[in-house]
Amino acid sequence: MPRSAEIAARLHRMVPGGSHTYAKGDDQYPEDMAPVISHGRGAHVWDVDGNAYIEYGSGLRSVGLGHAHPRVVEAVRREVGRGTNFVRPSAIEAEAAQEFLETVPTAEMVKFAKNGSDATTAAVRLARAATGRPLVAICRDQPFFSTDDWFIGTTAMSAGIPAVTTDLTVTFPYGDLDAVAEVLELHAGRVACLVLEAATAVEPPPGYLQGLRALADRHGCVLVLDEMITGFRWSEAGAQGVYGVTPDLSTFGKALGNGFAVSALAGRRELMELGGLRDERERVFLLSTTHGAETHALAAAIAVMRTYREEGVVARMHALGDRLAAGVRAVAAAAGVGEHVLVRGRASNLVFATLDADLRPSQAYRTLFLRQLLAGGVIGPSFVVSSALSDDDVDRTVEVVARACAVYRRALDVGDPAPWSGGRPVRPVFRPFA
């Protein structure tokens, strides 16, 4: 990949980390096998060296309909020609808001922004203002909520964040109502909100989300659901639409724009109006962004929401994911690595785990596995599907996985993945030193 290597080197000279998202960094891919993408169409991407790949992960889950989806592209093209940003609201803002509130009927108001971090931080600010409380309680078993200090200060990359800020965030484990109750009682009257994803790699235990709703009501705090991943993957209305729980606030992004930058903060009118002009309470500075309502991004969101509702996109992603998971599990078992190469998660949001001989997560074996996938024309940090995949794409992926599992078995037999890793192992995103 000489051209990819050349552009990556240029990026590192000009851009810290060589990319604008840590999860897309060179360190997330095997050495000398981190392609720089030229273009994509549907479920396929091509790198600048001319290599073609079946893509999983779907632009970090943002491109659920596949790249350059015709309906989305046409909506964006039509709106761009009419101007993208004005000194007053545009008519499409009302259209997009109405479309969103019809898609997510548990919400009473919505405000759009450009990224998930801003939307989730805005939810935290609203919760603190509404309750007059300082603490934020987050689910510690979920990897990411925001780039802002209240969350990043709790991770291994906390440099530059004062301890006084981090001290205002407390944590609770997923799936354990007693643990949440303990946190709320320990910090009685000080927790503004509970922030979590309703589900990710595992389904919520029976009654868990309803129990969280009851605990939030009992302790007078705000229930915030981060639907960045679950929105448009669990259902068009997110996980709240599947599990029957109504949060006070929820945040959407990623798939909402099918690759275009748009996110949303939605929720109860009583809370949202704190950032409006029709309330007598002290005002909250709420998502006042120059580009939050760019017309072309909202046009993309409208096209996305209509496509999901009209074309059964979520059902298709689940069917594709079921086919992929069954195929991967079968070839892993056949190669004798069924306990080492695992597929987990909801069918529309599959991830894979790579375990060593002692069944512990291994970055070295992940490197081997990723390298074999890339060599076979499959790219992705996960097995997250887009609806643009075909059955043939999935079957081809399973064939590549079968060959990767055969190599995996050989590495286990000799007790060392290094001969097949091609260099340094891939690294976790959250780590204190490069």
C-alpha cells in the first residue's frame, strides 16, 4: 500500500494522530495495513492504492444505508443548490424536527447539532440546570459518551482535565439496579442525571430499564439515554422504541445523517424549554451552533428517516447480521477456534472478540485476525453491518473469516501469533501514552 503509506505520513505531519477520529487511527490496524480510503459505494470501499474491500463498521456506525445512498445524495444535492446556512432559521428545520418527532414519538422537542458529544453534553447541562445538582452518574461499562471533560476525565486519556471536574462524575455498572440505587443513595440529592446506552453488546436484563426509570423518578434525577449507536439500529426510534422505556432526554447521531454531520438532542418539553424563549426559569445556553442546522445535513436526515421507515432497513440489517454471525460461528468452530473468535451483540450491531489460548482478550490475536481479513478484502474494526451489504458480500466475508480462523488455529498451536501479525499489535484507543 505505497500510496496509503505516503498519505498517512503526510497526515501525521499535519494532523495530530494522523486522523480526525482516534478510532480511525493507524494504531487500530496492523502495521503497514492501514489503508487510506479513496471512495465508497454501498457496502464497498476502495483505497488510494486501488484495493477493494467489503466494509464493516459502516463509518463508525454512521453509514447504515451504505455509502453514497442515492436517496440521501439526491436530497443533499437538491438542498445544497438552495444555500446551506442563513441568518435566520430555514423552513427545512421545521420539516426535519417534525420528521424526527414522528420517528421518535417518546420525544416532545428536538434540537439539532453536528456531533454526538455536543448533544450528550447538552443533555447533562439541562439535567444540572433542571435539578440544581452537580453530579453526573455514567455507566462505566460503556466506552464513550462525549469528548467533553465530564466524560473524558474518567478515561485513561484524562490529561489536561482538572481533577475537580472529574470528581463531579460518578459511575455505575450496567445491568445492576442495586448498584445504581447505592450510588444514588450515597450521593443523595446530588446526582443530576443517569447517562447510559440502553443496550450495546448485551441485552438489558428483564425490568432493568424500567427499574432505572423508577429510580430516576424516586431520586428526582434525569434519565438520559445515549442512542448514538442504538438509534436506527435497534429501531428507527432507537432502543427506547424496542424496550418500551421513555427517557427524559435522549441523544441521536451517527446513522441519522448516513455520513453527513447531524445529531439530535430530544426529550421532554419541560426540560428542553430551559434552552428556549418561552420559559420564565433561568435560561440554559443550549446547542447554539452556527452549523447545527445546515440545510443539506437536515435534508440528509429527513431522507434517512423516511428511508428507514418506508423500506424496512432495520429488519434487513438484522437479517444480514444473523446470516453473518451464524456463518462466522460455524467456520470458527470448524477450524477449532470457536472459543477464541467470538461474535457478540445484537445482529444489527455485531462486534468480534479475539481470545488467546487462556481465553483472555488479546490485541496480538486481534492483529493477526485483522491482518487476515484485510488480506482477503474485508475491512472493519467490527462486524457491524450496513443495509447495503448483499448476501453474496456476507458469504464472501465468511469465506475470508474461515481462512483467518485456519491461521488463528496455527498460531494457537505454536503458542505465538507474532509470525502472522506482521509487526506491532494494534492498541486500545484509550491509553495514557502513545
